[in-house]
Amino acid sequence: MNLNTIDKNAAPPTEEPARQYYFMAKCRQYVKEIEEASGRRPTFFIQTFGCQMNARDSEKLAGVLLEAGYQEAESEDADFVVYNTCTVRENANLRVYGRLGVLHGYKKKNPHMKIALCGCMMQEAAVVEKLKKSYRFVDLIFGTHNIFKFAELLVSMFESDRMVIDIWKDTDQIVEDLPVDRKYPFKSGVNIMFGCNNFCSYCIVPYVRGRERSREPQEILREIRALVADGVVEVMLLGQNVNSYGKNLEHPVTFAELLRQVEQIDGLRRIRFMTSHPKDLSDELIQVMADSKKICRHLHLPLQSGSSRLLKIMNRRYTKEAYVALADRIRTAIPDIALTTDIIVGFPGETEEDFQETLDVVREVRYDSAFTFIYSKRTGTPAAAMDNQVPEDVVKERFDRLLKEVQRISGEMAERFAGTEQEVLVEEKNHQMEGCVSGRLSNNHVVHFPGDVSLIGQIVRVRLEECRGFYYMGHRQEP
Ligand code: SAH
Ligand code: SF4
Ligand code: F3S
């Protein structure tokens, strides 16, 4: 889309994405005015909190800001700063308030500076109230459902001298073909669905991301083909529960079927996905993974708790036994797969026996790595209203025990690949080890090895010489 051919004096188009390109053209005028007033090209900085979904959203925000004429800055001392927020746990939330204070300092020194807040936290009414009251220096606030309208919101911001706030409760709209600025030229996230319908009783995501919506498979395939033509070799298919992909489409498609089609794309080398809910993981999917040459040998399978009693109260809809049996089927079908997980400690009413059940599963499944979280009470979720919250010191002590066990096992698991030769996608220069680059194996493990930055973006063969707990040291093998 050539923004120069857009008539900015005409009324804005009503259809998307044409409407947003019209507003991008308008933004350019405003950004140009800042440039003329300040005598330099205005800069932007985006700080992303939270998950891969947010990271992908930030690439879309950056795409619009580049079109509008901003250039990317290295730090928050920029002309336009966006915080793309997360609220899954309270500490993610608190960090935003802390850093806003620092931003205010920059803004006092830079009359052109604008501050925008978006993402999951903004979907909470109490947060927006607090910002309106105590953070008046913020210029623009929007949510997760109207992020496609970013260009239009920017124009509102430039044309207003007050805080602009636009939060939607939900949406069924999916707008395709907006600009994106990828962080990595060689790999990319691809949204396959938005929202979540699961309502796990501790989790705020369904409230802030809305109901589950899948993209049409043709749109997903078209996007991936375009990414591959632009140099991408690895995609990560993104959704809160990819295993329920496609159920609500006019012509339903399973996630396994979608993967089969993605696999057919020439030039694409690796496929990853995030996140799989154990309750919906089909045998068809295991088969597709086992047969695939491109799907990476890694599955993230959040456990949350090993206690069937707690799993029921969490509304996870599987039992300890069903989970362990599923992990077994996966390891049998794909022996070299790495299994990773998320675990919550201190869910309301968790007893020492419940916690022992979690340790039990950890020892039985033997995760390659696990993210462990202390339960965080999220306003509006059913678990927040439960009156048997576990005392902090008990939770902390359990958390430490779990972490120790998880680390011991993942260290042992990593040893099983030491001495093997593996394909590695080289991702970046290693800043700690002179002359080294770092990359990822199919199973998501990291390896550092001597090599030149010209290898970045390539898939090379590396011998894993030494396992150092969380990563390997290796040497590149001649092709
Ligand atoms: N859709 C993904 C999870 C997204 S949130 C899934 O179902 O697997 C990522 C992780 O954050 C969750 O797996 C869970 O372990 C953790 N989490 C979510 N809500 C939490 C809370 N209230 N307290 C602590 N951890 C939480
Ligand atoms: Fe949250 Fe559960 Fe949905 Fe994951 S599946 S986002 S944990 S409600
Ligand atoms: Fe956080 Fe929203 Fe992701 S709450 S984990 S950024 S979906």
C-alpha cells in the first residue's frame, strides 16, 4: 500500500484495512510536524510485557509507527513510548506502574513526547480508573480488541490535548493485512487464534482477551507463504489453546489438519506452536507431529497442578492420570521430544498432599524445563473469591522445593543430548562469549558455539560437546 497516493482530505474509508492506511497517511503529517519542530527524526520505543501473543502484537504496533514516519530508538528516552502490558500475575502489573514514573521524568524534559498504554492490563476497568486519576501524563490508552485501530487512535491522540481512551469489551473482528515489523528476519510468530474460552478458575486471560476466534486457514497459510518469501524459516503458531483451533470456523478444521497444510509450504523449515491445552490434545496431533519433518521436537504442555482434586477446582478438565498417560503417549510416539510445562504453586486450598501430587508428576514426566509460578490472585476470577488462600510462607517454601526438583531433573534430561549432532537455527551473536553465536535446537534447547554473525538466520549442524545445565557448548560440523 502506497501511503502517498491516499487522499487525506477525503473522508476516511469505512472498510478495513483501507481505513487504517488512510490514518497512517494522516499520522505521517503529524510526525513530519514534530520533525520540523524538533529538527530531528522522531523516535519510538515499545516495551512488551507478557507472552508471545503480546510480542507479536508489538510487532504490529511497530509496523504502524514505522509507516507513520517514526524510527526505532534504543531506549525509553524516545518521542513515542508504548507499554504493551500483561496482567496474568500481579507482579507483571506492578512493574508497569513502577516504570511509568521513570517515563514521566523523560516526558518533562521532552515536550514532543507521547506515551501510550495498551494490552491486557488496560482491559481491567480498575486499572484505567487508576491511570485516569494518578497518571494524567499518559496520552493514549487502548485495549486488546481494537489494536488493529492503532493508526486511527494515533490520529485521535495527535488531534486531542487530553488523554484518549478507547477500550472495547470484546470483538468478533479480525483485520488482516496490516503492516508488521518483525523483530527477527528469519523467524516469526503467527496468530492462528485469539482469545480463550476455557476459564481456568485462576486465570484472567479470558476476561482480557475475549472469546475464542480462529483465523481462516487460507489467511494463515497466505501469511506464512509471504513470510517465507521474505526470508522466514521458522514460524511459531500462536494461540492460548491451539488444540481447539478451528472448531468455530464456518468450515471447521482441526489443528492437526492446519499443521499438515503448513508443513506443505516450500521453504519453511521449522514449525513451532504455543500453547497446547492437555484436555484437547488429540492422538491425530501426536501422529502429525511424529510424521512431520518440520514440526519441532518440543511440546509445551501446561500441567498447573498434579492434584486431580485441585485440577477440578481449577477447571482444567483433566486428571493427574489422564495427563501422565498423555505425556507417555507423546514420549512413546516421539522419543526425542522435549516436554516443558507451567506449574502454579499455592492455588487456594492447596495442601501438602496436593503439592506432593505435583512433585509426583514432575518426577514421572521428567520435564526438559518448567516455568513455575506462585499463584497470584486476579480480581474477577472465581479463585480470587475462594476463602482458603494459602499463607505466603507455606507457598514460598513449596515453590523453592519444586524449583529445586524441576532444575535437578531438567539438568539430567539435558544430558541425554550431549554428544549428539543436531540442526541449529542460529539466532544471535553471543555477547558474553567472544567469537560465539547462539542458536536453538529443534527441541528448543540453546547452544553456543564458535561462529560468525553471517550464520545468523541459517540452519547449521552443530555437535553438542558439553551440557552446562541450561545450555550446551558445541562446534559447527561441516555441511
Ligand atoms: N493458555 C495457556 C496459558 C497462558 S498464561 C495455557 O492454558 O496453558 C501462562 C501461564 O501463566 C499459565 O500456564 C499459568 O501457569 C500461569 N498463570 C495464569 N494465571 C495465573 C495466576 N493467577 N497465578 C499464577 N500463575 C498464573
Ligand atoms: Fe488461562 Fe486456562 Fe485460557 Fe490458558 S486455557 S489462557 S490458563 S483460561
Ligand atoms: Fe499476559 Fe495477556 Fe499474554 S495477560 S500472558 S500478555 S494474553
